[in-house]
Amino acid sequence: MNVLRINQFVLAFVAGIFAVAGFAPWNVFPLPIMALALLFWLWGRAASPRVAARLGFFFGLGMFGAGVGWIYIALHDYGYMPMLLAALATLLFVALFALFPALLGYLQARLPSSQWLRAVLLLPALWGAVELLRGYFLTGFPWLALGYSQVPDSPLAGYAPILGVYGVSLLAAISAGLALVFVQRRRGVQGKAAAAVLLALWLGGAALRMVEWTSPEGDPVKVSLLQGNIAQDEKFEEGQLVGTLEAYRRLVQASDARLIVLPETALPLLRNDVPESYTGILRDHARRQGGDVLIGAFEKEQDRYYNSMFSLGTSESQTYHKSHLVPFGEFIPLRPLFGWLVNDVLNIPMSDLSGGGQQQALLHLAGQRIAMNICYEDVFGEEIIRALPQATLLLNTSNDAWYGDTHAAMQHNQIAQMRALETGRMMLRATNTGVTSVIGSDGRIRQMLPQHAEGVLTARVQGYAGSTPYVRWGNAAVLVLIVLMLGVVWRRSK
């Protein structure tokens, strides 16, 4: 392997790292597009499909290593996996998802097309297709989908209510291809055409940002989102139980909001084990406000355990069970093969849960119809829209304390911002250590608590009615676009 080829792999790896700066908390949204344009250029110079695959793999190692390396914290610091084993598991996880851009690199090198079609149609279409595949592979891991990096400030975010996150990813990849063509042929007709199309694409997105796809329904409601800041390594310690219960009792009683929301598994007990005297205090306080309190706890029904949210207060008590569970963290896939890993190596409480149904009823609380989702569930936009257009508010409760003081929590909040944009609804987030926030229907953060500090975020929030195109179409629209783009490439290659 010569020095030039090694330098190419290093360049691809560094480009992947720089792409992460487009995501929260840095939000330099042009960087992922520039990084992708560089990868497209490297692919164009690759000597063979195998070299192209390796370039894609190194790009993926850089992007996923820098972007989701915080998984090590969950495995080692809080799952108590030995350091070397946790590092190896994290590396294998990163390498697994680096295979997706590797696959893309190999496929594009095997498909004939002109330079213009390759950059503007073939590569973006394959990028969109591979991201869609990653969103469903092994229950799905769409974290770091390119479209998230464009929220909330990029003009391309204007397409989110129409095409969703994968559509924004596709348009970002098209932008990368157009930018590459412009740089390579800026003095020719193709370069000028690329610049014109790129400008039109971004101006169109900016114009779409001004469209109001949904409309307010009813009066605003006062909401308090609680952030208990309970350390993850203390959360399930028996000696900390009384302090945890007392902290949330104090925070609840300090609120005068009509809807009070505790984080995911805020109470480290089974719901049936929570003292009736304690739940009575919370219920009575909510009723004095003419509203409800929503509480996170594990729940046992017969021989099944659930990650749940349940309500107390003026409305009839209602429950939501988390449906989309995290492999190894909340359920054991292929138990005969991997059961030893969770039982003997990891120390993750309640790591073998059951999922709730996919079509659970909305929560009717404080005069709102709430689409509830817990933690990782808000990563799947195609699942969030099942509750629409009936829901007036989106609500996510999370515990990202598993990832320490890393950028994971801000990335998660950025994902929630995309869900608000896609649906034209406000998104409320109550978390243990952050990011607790109120996100407007335009995807912008209205209010946010500091991370890793106890607090109560109180705001007046507005319910919305109506449907965005994405609510009606889901991912079907972007899938059609990808097929059409590949169809054009195939016809022209013939």
C-alpha cells in the first residue's frame, strides 16, 4: 500500500471526524456537507471498488467514533464493564456502523455513470438509501443521520416537514455533490449549472421555513418539566431511595403548573412498590392545580416488566409503556447467544424489559392530547407520526445520565428538534440530567435548563392541530425520490 493511498484513508478518517462538528452541541451545519463532498471526491479517485469501500469505512470510523464514542461511558462507568472490554465493545459498535458508508463506497464504484450523474444523483441517492437501511437495521440506529446536522439553522431544515430527516439527509448529500461539481468545473457550463441548482435548493428551503404547516389549537397550558439530577451510579442504590423520592416530591410541590412531568424512571421502584402515601401527595398537589402529574417508573404486569410513564391527578389515571426498546440496554436479542453478556458482564438494572404496543392511546392530560415517547423512541420519526394528527403535543422523557458529561444529551435534544419540525408540534423534554427543554413547532429551542443541575423548567406551551406532508407520507416520499434518482442514473448509463 503506497503512501498516497494511506494519506487518502487518513483524509477520509479526518473528514468523518469533522462531520460530527455539524451536529449538536457545535451546530456548524455546513461542515458535514463539506466532509461528504470530500468523501465523494476521494471515491472518484479510488483505484478499485475495494479501495472505495475502505475509504467509506475509514470515514465511518471517524464519524461514528467521534460522534457516538460516548457509548463507552455507559458500558464502563455505569455498566461496570472492564475498561478493555468496554473499549473493544465500543470499537466493534463503531466499526459495525462504519460498514454502511463502506457498503456505499463499494456499490457506487460498481455502478457506471458520468461524473455529473455520480456526484449529483448516484452518490446522494445511495447515501439516502444506506441511511434508511441503518434506521431499520437491528431495530435501527439512525443516530448521526446527516439530516439532523441541519437542524435548526440550515435552510435545508425547511424541507423537514415534507421529507423528514432522511429527506434532509438526501438533500444535504445532493448539496455536497453539487458543491463538488462546482469546485471541479466552476468555469464550465456544468459548474455554473451546479451553482445555480445549489442556490435554488437552499433558497427553496429558506422559503419553506416560513410556511406554517399546522395551526394552534386551544389555549396554552402551563407545564413544568422536572430535572432531578440524580447521579446514575446512585440512582438504584438502596441508600439513595429516600433522597430521590424526597427530591421529586419537593420539585412537584414547588410547581404551580397544570401539567408536571417527571423524567424517565424518575422513581427507582416498581410502580406497585411506590408507597400509596407518596403517590397520594403527588396526586393531591396535581388536583389542586386542576391538572395532572406524569411519573416515570418501571412497572410489572404479570411476568412482564415495562419502562412506563403513568399519570395521577384530575384526569383518569393513564399509562404508557415504552415500545421501541434498546438492544442489550433494555432487552436481550438472541438470548441464548448474548444472555451471558448482560447477566454476567454488564450491570444494567432492568435490562430485560417487554415493549408496549405500537398503537397505544394518547395521553389526555391537562386539556392536551399528548403523543408520549420515552428516551430513544424519539429517534424514529416514522414511529412518532403514528399518533398524528390527533396529538396536539409531543412529550419525551429521558435519562441520558448514562452518557456522563458528553455531547450525547445535546445530540439527543437535536433529534427531538427534528421531530418538532417534521410534525409541526411543540416537543417537551423532561430529563434526569439534561437536556430538559421546550422546543417550538419550528424546531428551535424556546427554553432549556442547564445540564447536570437540579431544576424545574416552567413554560406556557401551545397545542397544534393539522398535518405536515411528512405526517401524511412518512418516509415513503424520500424513498420514491431515491428510486427515481437511481432510475435516472440507470437510464442514462444504458
